[in-house]
Amino acid sequence: MKNFPRAVTAALAPITLLAGTAACAQTQTLPAPVPDTKAPADELELGTETGSGPALWSVSDEDTTIYLFGTVHALPKELEWYDGVIENALTSSDTIVTEIEMGPDMQAQTQQLVMSKAILPAGTTLRSLLSEEQTAVYEASLAKLGAPAAAFDQVEPWFAGITLATLPLLQQGYSPDAGVENVLLEKAGDKKTEALETIEFQFGIFDGLPQASQIEFLMEAAEGVDEVKPFLDKMVAEWVAGDADGLAELMNEGFSDPELAEQLLYARNRNWADWIEARMETPGTLFIAVGAGHLAGEKSVQDYLEERGIVSARIQ
């Protein structure tokens, strides 16, 4: 499961970022996110050598057009990426489709799910599930984040692992409010919205992991708290440059476990390709915005669409 926490941050960020912010809300002892003194956007060394901006594809027939746009779910507020090609595609669309519903009650739903799915049974604490050596590593990672050792004693290992994989981003200048979906939805105004998945489904991916796998995930997240932001910095740089191949390499580096790659990326990509194939039967124009890793590399959404006889064309 090596590098799983970094891959999770990239591949399933809507729910991971929600979980991280929910943890801040649920746990009074956690420090509030504080941006770095250096602006993250200045540190990314962004460029557009590969293309003119974030990659955008389309699939179409005689009466239906579906745009496919890869997103990053949290960004530095200073980063500018919204350009004319993306604007024209969004403006021409009747509906915007995201991974999960991004409505005003989303945070409240997430906190309710945390309480129903992520809380350990009474009498059990997270640290009681860890060995002495694991506890030392875990507590050291919390100290790096300015959190007390007991911060997550009442939650299951998968939830603590998600938080350790995302809280560094929130503390170092990345903001879900500046994430691509939030910007797109604000620009879309009153357009119809739809979702490919539910918050419950995304929580279930983690909640269904065996406890041993959850603990392994937690420990890798604890050991890698210093690596999360540099990893996402690289991902954002590739994304802004429109370098889908470079993005795919980063994702492959993160997903060294084929079974987890199947569960978190490939199976969902197939499901979304099925959704798009069925939706092509309905006339109209849609703008689909999903994590950029799903539209990059082998077994991407585009690859599964091609297997179904649907060819995608890159327009930026």
C-alpha cells in the first residue's frame, strides 16, 4: 500500500478534503488551517510547456456533447487557471456534473457520516489498536501538525489516515474553496447540477477496508505527512501545464497496490464511462468535472469510452 495516502489525496479528494475539514470541526483541539508565509502558488514553478492550460476533452454525436475536465479539488487561492476555452465549454453546457453533490449542506452531511461510520466502539481508542512502535510514529506525526496525541482517539484508523493525508494541505495554503469544482459551480450560476457518486459511496470505500489495511494506511499517512504537499504541488504543476502523461506518471507512482488502484480509480472510471455512454442517448451539452487522475494514463475514462466505441477529442 506504499504511497497510498498521497494517491488518495489525488484520486479521492472530494471526500478526503471534506473529512479533513470535518475533523477540524469535530475535534476542538486541532489547530485551524494557517497558510504558509510563502504563497504556495509561487512555489509551484508552474509552466505551460505542454499545452495552453488544464486539459479539456469532449465526446459528441449528432445531438449530444459532453466535455470532460480534470480537476484538482483544492488549490492555492492565488492560482489562476480559468481561461476562455474552459469558459466557453462551461457556458455552452446545460448541466455541470461533479463526482459528488457539492451543495450547501455537504459539510453537514459529511459530519453526520463521520459520526455514523468513523467512530470507534465505546471503550476502544485508536492508539489501543497500534503497537508501541506505531504509536510513537503516529504521535510524532500529530505533533508535526500541532495536534495533541489524543486528537483522534475516538475515530477509526481510516478516518485518522485521511485526515493526516489532507490536513497538511489545509494548513499550508491549499483551500477547498479555491478548488476547481467550487470555482466551476460558482461560474455555472443556475445551471442544472448532477453527480456521478454519493458521499456515502466514497466513505464506504474506506470504511469497508479491513482493520489491518486501515492501520497500514494510517501508518503510511503518518510517515508521509511531510510529503503530501510536495506531491500535490507536482500534480498541480502538471495539471496547469495540461500534461496528462506527467499527471498519469505521478498517479502511477502513488498507486503501487493494483487492488487499491482498481478500487479507487479503474472501477470508478469504468462506471463513469458507462454513465457517459448511457447519457449520450439524451440530447444536450454537459460539462463533467472529475479528479484529473481519472482522465490521465492507461485505464482512464477516455480509454474505457474508446472500448465502448466513443472517441474523445482533446480540445485544450
